[in-house]
Amino acid sequence: MAPRAPGGRTAGPGTCSSPAPIRTTAAAGRRGAPCACAAAARAGHAAAPHAAAAGTALWLDPQPWPLAQPPGEPVAGSSAAAARRRSPAARGSSGAAALPSPPPCGSVQVPHLLQQQEVQEQQQQQQQQQQQQQQQQQEQQQAAEAAHARMKGVMRSLAACASPAELEALLTAHGPDLDVRAITASWTAAARLAQARQPEPTGLPAREQQQQPPGQRENLPGQAQQLRVQRLEQCAALAERQLVPLLRRRLHQFDGAGLVLVLHAMAVLRLRSEALLLELAQAVLACAHTLSARLLSQLLWALCALGEAPPPQLLGQVLHHSHRRLPLANGQDVAMLLQGLARLGQPPPPEWLHACCTRLDQLLGTRQLAPTSLCIALHSLARLRAAPPPALLARLLAAAQQQLPALPPAGLNMLGNALQLLRTDPSPAWQQAYAAAAARAMPRCDARNAAVLAAPLLRWRTALPGAWAERYAAACAPHLRDMTPQGLAVLGHSLAALQASPGADWLARYLSAADATGLASSPAGCSYLLHCLGTWQCLAVQQRRRGDGVAQEAAASAAAAAGGAGEPLQEQQSQQQEQQQAQLGALVDALAEQCIACFMRDGGAFTAEQLGMFCKGLASLGVQGSAPLARQLCKVAGRLLGPQPRGSRRQATAATLTNLLLALAVSCPSAASPALMARVWAALAEAAPSASPAHAAAVAWAAQRLRLRPPARLVRRLCGQVAVLGDEASLQQLTVLLLEGAKAGWQHQLEPGTARTLVAHLRHKQAAALRQRRRGGGGSAACSAPGRGAAAPAAAPRGGGGQEAGAMAGSSSSGRGSRGGCSSSSSSSISSRSSGSSSSSDGRRSSALLLLANHRLRAASLAATAAAMAWAGGRGGALLRRGDDDGPPGAPREAVAAA
């Protein structure tokens, strides 16, 4: 049986009974090294004989062995210990209680020093790891700084690149490494290059190119419009090829501002991709709450420029967040928000509009609303059909009047269009300020703004100086080749309404541009073009008639002064003029044929206004219509004047119906069927309250030429309207009305008071013309159109009566009628030509002018007197019965119809 160790445990082979602590190394302890007893046994150290006999008596010594004492040797001077070893009782009584039991070999704990060493090793490892992490962070930071510096260089290069080729080279070199900011800068650079304007490649030095006149610069190769279109196509292709893949790769890293800038660039480049736009819209929706008012306005502008309606959820978020930011928005942000909503056609809620108007009022009070922002805001409100309160509108117009001189041409056009949409006519002073600002802005106009610059003035019937129309035509001349068909149509209509007769060179360039753009291929274009051709034909005839005597006298004076030396030069000039007139006449004929072909092809698509303008052109040019044209005219007019759907408003105005009557009387008499004329008379009776004196005179002339008698109700309404507006009628209009009406017996269908009023107006106009002659002004009282500019050649007449009807058609303008009385521009121009000259040739020329003016005035006076006597029941009736359709004897044709 194994001896029992003190403490009640058996000292077995695997148990160490040594009471002393065993000192081992950390490595030995970790490897589970044997105890000191086993090591001593392997080393050959034997125990003492008495120790061997006593079993484990050696291990019962409470005193540890000294390290210098070998195991088994008795300790010197230890008698007490020897006695205890010899006494078994002592060993049994006190040994087990006094000595603790030694722990097993496997349960020996690591000493404190070893623990410190392990802690130190762990700390060293942690320090090494921290150093490695810091080194990695430093390397990453250095790489990021290097990449940031490289991206800054790339962005500087993007901002400085001047061509799509440079941009493509940069993207090819750095494309995969570009970050979000660089990709956004690349989109912005592409949009900037697409909008850049480059000088035309003329092959001449810049100084010589600037010294060339505008007309010659325009004819050089490489037009600006073509260059812009090519540049836009190049940039769009580059963006689709390289920028779109980069955008898709890093789309999840973009913030709201970057997405808005990318959308803005896509709108400039006209890059439309439904899938990409849907992805961008979803990305913007997630960060819409972070966008400022400026970014929200740019977002709306980009979406409407791309022609894509935003998702309803995105539009709701934009309205919600912009409503919260309106109190702090500046004028540009408010204007851009309104413009975006207007272009999208999305009217905002009433509370949003109220907040917007409140903010505009605040900005006006603090003078923080820029002129351009004011124009955009007012124009956008008008397009949204959201008229501001009257007080705010008055303050906006007052502020705009002060800022008119500083407005660009686009701002002026937006302001005029806004007033038209709001159906508001400004004060006369405001209109004059607008006309002056438009005159100053003419040299800065581009093709688009130049075409519509005069349109607001025509709607307001603003009295313009004689030189305004000439300056306007000269300013538009360099842009004729860059205008769209719509721009050419509006420009021609404006000049025709202003009674401006452009020169032969200008007219040739205009007609060439109209032919190149296919203006006569659409219903709107052919109606506007034919109307302009007819008006300019009438103006050319009038100017030629007024200037025939003057030109002959001037030519005779020049020949006498030159002594016959200048005859070859005059013949050469006359030949050149005849050749130019022949070329221009051929071009006019070709365009007129194109207009008629369009009417025969697309007559069913013509509106009432377009039909009126087409008819006016036919009558003014004196076109003798064929049977197919007469049938088509009767068909189209019958459709427009026929029964309309319930609740619809009749579209035919007094001007449209008057022009239709003139076309029937001159070009297509066979189309005047009884059924059609019944509809025309009924429509005219309804439109009589809006008729002008020019309309009434034209109706009287056309009815007499067609040998038709209008209903008595229509006659009473037209004459009553002229009696009310007699002060606005000219002497020619009153003369034609009374003469032609007397032939048909209109005076017997009126009340005595109306007839006396008309005669009184006629005598008043006649007395005013006589007083003007006595003051030395001269001029033709029968004139209805001012003579402005040089005489333009006209096409050859196409049939009898064309010039007469042309003058009458010129007196009944589309939509408004006469511009108020007989213009004194011709008389003032004649007097200005004949005054201030001291030479004999100028004196002879002045005498010729005065003789011609007096002759025309006497003829007009005779016609007016005959008309007054006819309505009063005097000798005028006999004169009319003896005369023909053109008027009484002694009165020239221009006193009746021609200006």
C-alpha cells in the first residue's frame, strides 16, 4: 500500500510530496516538466538509509533543503529534527497537521515574473500592431492626398479644355480613376463646350474680319448656327459614349447637388434616355430634402428642358421643400422655380402661389429683384394662368418701367408676352418707354429675339416714329438666314403691320430665306407669307405712284446739270434696277404659287385667321384664281362659317370676313355662291361691334364689285359703328364708304342722324386736309399708309383690279383695322424733302412735289364732296350715276381705292 502523505492523501507514483515550492522555468511549466523529485532520482541522488527505511520521512521536514546541501545529507545542528525523525509518535501526532500537502505537478501556477513577461510581450505585440495600422493609415492618407491633388489637376484641365477633342483625351487618360466630383465637372465641361460660340472660319485675320460690314460677314462660309449644331452633336455623342458609363458606375456615391448638375448638363446636351432619367429621378428623390431653393429650381428647369414629366412623388417633394424654403429664397430662385413649373405645365397649389407672390413683394420692397428675374417671374405667372394681385401687378410694372433700359432683348420679349397673356395693356408712357428700350436693344438681338421684338407694340397699337421700322428692318437683316420659319413669318407680319416697305436687297434676302426654310409649306407659314407679299406689293405701288413725278423731275435736273455726260450711267443703273426687279418678281411668283399649292393641299387645316390672311394676300397681289382654287376657297370658308358645336365661340372676326370678301371680289368671284354669302353676311352682322372704319369701307367696295346688296341690318350696324368711331377714320376710308354705299343706296337704309354724322365726319376730315395744304405741308389726303423707306420693286400685276383691292386690303389689317386716321408721315416726308434747299434743282424738285400733292388733294376733295352730296341728296347722285365703278369723273382711281 502506498504511503499516505500528510494531509490524508496517498503519495502515489504520480504525486509529488515535496513540501517545498518547486522552481521551474516558464517553458518547463508550459511543457508539463516532471517535479524536482523525479529529476533528482534520474540524476542518481540516493536517499539516506534511514530515510529509505522511513519511507517518506525525508519529505516531512518542514524546513526546506538548502540549495547547497545535496539531497539525502542530514542538516548539521538540527538535533530537534533528528529527534523528531527518531520518534514515530511525534511523526504521527504532529506531522500531518503541521505540514501542508504539496500540490500536484500539473497544477503548478506561473510565477509573477513570468506573468509580467507575458504582459510585456502582449504590449509589444499591440504596439507593433498600432504602428502597422498607423503606417497603413499614413500610406492611405498619402495616396488619398496624391489622388486628390491629381483630381484637382484633372478638374483644372476640365475647366480649361476648349474643345470636345481635349475633353475626350482627358476622359480617356483618367476615366477609370475619376471620382464623383471629377465626373460632375466632366458633365459640366461638356455642357459648357456645347454652348460655346466659336468665331466663323473666314480665312481672314480677326481685324479684317471685324472691319467687314455685317452683310458681307454673313455670306462667308461656316454659319454660326451650323457650327453650334455640330458642336452640340459632338458633345452629346461624347457624353453618351464616355460619361454615361462613368455615371452609372458611381451613381450610388452622388449627392443631391451632383445629381442636379448632371441633369442640368443632360438638358443642355439634349441627351434623353428614359432609363437613365428614371434612375436619376429615383436617386434625387432619396435626397430631395437636402436640396436648396437654387438646386430645386435647376432641377425643375432640367426636367422640363428634357421634356420628361417628373414622377408625381418627386414633383410633390419639390413643391413641399421649395414651399418651406421660399421665405429665404432670392429673386433668381423664385423666378427659376416659377419658370420650371410653367414649362412643365404643372400649376402649383394656391398656398404655394400665395407664398411666392408674398416673397416677390418682399423682394420688390427691398429692391433685391433683378430685372431679368422680374421678367421671368412675371412671364411664368402669366403662363401658369395665375395672375398676381392687382396691387402687386401694378408694382411689378412700375419696377419694370424703371428697369426697361437695362433689359436684354429676351427680357423685353418675355415682358411683352406676359402682358399679352395677362390681357393687360400698360399706360401710353409705359409703351413709349418699351419702344425706346426696344430700339436700343436692336443691335444686341439674335435671330430669335429679333423676330418678335415688335410684336407687343403692334398689339398695343403704339404710335411709333417713322424711323423705328427702318431701324428694325436693318437690325434684323443680318439674322434672316438664321431665323426659323416661325421667326420669318412673325417678322414679315410685323413689318407689314407697321406699313414698312423694306428695300429691294432686304426683300430679296428675306424671300430667299423663306424659300430655303420652306415657309410656304405649312398653313400658318403660307398664310403669313402671302399676306406679307400682298402688303409689300401695295406699299411698292403706292410709293412708285407718289414718286413717279419726283423721280422724273430729279432725273431731268440731274441730266441738265451733267450736260449729257451722265446718260450712260443712268441707263446702266436703270438696267440693273430692271434686272433686279425681274429677279425679285420671279421669286415672288414662285413663292405665291407655293402658297396656293399649300392651300389646295392642306386647306382643311386652315384656321379662320389663317384663311383671312391668305385671302388678303390673294386680293393684294391681284391673283386671278382658277376654278379649283375658287371651289377650295368656297369649301374652306363654308366649313369655317358653318354651324359650330354648341358652346364653342365663333372664330371668324371682322378682319377675317372682310379679307374673305376682298378675295372673292378680286380673285374668285365664282366662289361667291348665295349659300356662302348668306353665311358671310350673318357672321359680319355678329362681328359688326368689333369692326373698324377700314372694315366697313372694304365691305362696301367688295359688295359693290360683286354686285351684291348686304342685308339692311348689316348696313345699319356697320355705318353706326363708323359713326361712333369717326374720329379714328381716315379721309380715304370715309370717302370709299360713302361713295360705294351711295351706289348701292345705303343712305336710304340708315336713320337720318347716322347719315348726318357720317357726312359731318367726312367734311371735318376734308377741312383738316385743306388746312394742312394751306400751311404748306402738301401731301395726299387719300393716303392710308405712310411712305417709309425707299421704293421696293413689286411683282407684275396678275389681273385687273388687283391694285385697287390691294389698297383696300391694306386698309383692313388682320385683327385691328386701321391704325387711326390718315397718317401724316407721307406729307411730312414730302415737306422734309422739299424744305431747306437753296439750289435750283432742289427748288424744281420741291415745286414738282407740291404740284403733285395739290393735284391729289384736289382729286380727293372732289371725291369727298361728291360722296357728301350723294348722302345729302344733292348733285352727287347725278355724278355717281354718270360715273363708273371707279368713282365720279375727275377723281383718279387712287381717291377711291388705291392709296
